[in-house]
Amino acid sequence: MRSKCLAILIFVSFVLTSVSAAERDPNVFYGRSFSSDGDTLFYRVMYPKGYSDNTKKKFPLVLVLHGGDALAKQGQHYNAKQLSSPVAELFAQNSVKDSFPAIVAFPQCEEGDRWAEMGISSAGKVVNFPENPEQTYSGELLESMVKYYIKHYPVDEKRIYLIGLGSFGGSGALDLAARKPKYFAGVISLGGAIHPGRTKSLRKIPLRLYSSDAMTDVPLTLVRDVYIELQAAGAKCCDPVFELGSKDEAECVHMAANSKGFLKWLFLQKKK
């Protein structure tokens, strides 16, 4: 009886080991959470084809910060709103998975918080970006999650990318990149900005800034100011602002994500 039980235990152990080492389904956005000092950041993640927990191959890591329209209600776990974005739909395409294999994570910010400190726009007033902002609760957790992924996952440290959607996510991407410029090989902001005084720390990161003259929360003028200050700081990796006519924020994100070379440009970036 004892030998029979031992055989069962060995079989169960083998099954559990096989499951943990099995390839992740590249067609699924898994719900995951990251905890640090008692705080938790929930996120969705899609793994590339051929990825498994014990893989020796390293993959690029792409972080996609959602816009203000995808905030999760407090206590809501694994919010799926950000997965309806054009960028999530882009990464879900089989052709993209084949051409740009990567670990793609969509962190979740809750209502009442932001990826980065920024004022709230109102009629006739420009958004205020503080020059020395404190890091937000979600921003701090996000930074810690990046560190954790670098240490514990098969991440290619030379190919970590940030994409920020809209004024909310775009500003968050620039804020995190300004705090940790050595982490990121390339950053795309679709409508965000940052205080011009903080752009110096971004001057060595390949950047793409998108905006339009119909943006209200973060006006085009603020995005232009970021580019101008980057040039003054000697930046050589920032493209001129992609000005998308009179598109509103949602249209701007959709147009940019579906533009030719959007992901190709990002994945060409690699830290030296």
C-alpha cells in the first residue's frame, strides 16, 4: 500500500512539474499580480510562442500603460478594459506574435490614482506637470514590478519597452522613463507629456511622441515643449512629434497603433 501511495505522489509531482514548465498559451492574456511590501499591482500578461517557465531564451518585455478610460474600480482584480485598446488588439494578432515575440504586460491602475502626478485640465487652463513630482502609488509598484521581472523572468534587459496610451498612460510612461532611464530601450507616448525640466534624463532614450491639436487633457503645445527641451538637452534619439491632425485621444491612439512601422520601430531599439 505504501509503495502504491508513493507511486501516486511521484506521479502527481511529475504532473505538477510538467504543468509549471509547460509552454504558456500565446493566445491568452493571463491575470497576474505583483506584491511588494503588502501592496499589490494587478496586471494582464501575454507570453510569446515557445515561452515556458524554465526557458533559457530571453524575450523583450513590453509594458503598456492604459489610458484614463480603463481605470479599474477599487478592489477590481484583473481588469480587462485595457485589453480593448488598439495596442492590445495589435499584440493579439498572429502576424505580430510571429514577427515580434515578447512578454507583453498590461498593468492595472485603480480609480483615484494615476501612473504619474499631473494636474487636471479645465476650461481655459493648461495641465500642470510638477517639476519634482512624488512617485504615485501605482507608479512605484510598476517600477518595482519591472525590477522583479528583470530578476526572475527570462527578460532581455537590453530590450525593455514602454508604451503609454493617451494623456494618462503616455504621461505615466514618460514619468517612469525619466525616473529609470537605464531600464528602457525605447518609449512611445501616445498623447502624454512631462514637465520640460525633467526631459534631460530622457535625452538618451529613443522616444516617439504622438499628439494632435484636438487633444484636451494634454495639449499639443505641451508635447511640443517636451520635444524642444529634449533637443536643447542634446537628445539625438527623439523623433519630431507625430502630429495627427484633429484626431481626439481615442482616434490618436488607434491611428498611431495601426500606422506603418509602429512596432517595427520599437523593436529595433536596443540598449548598447
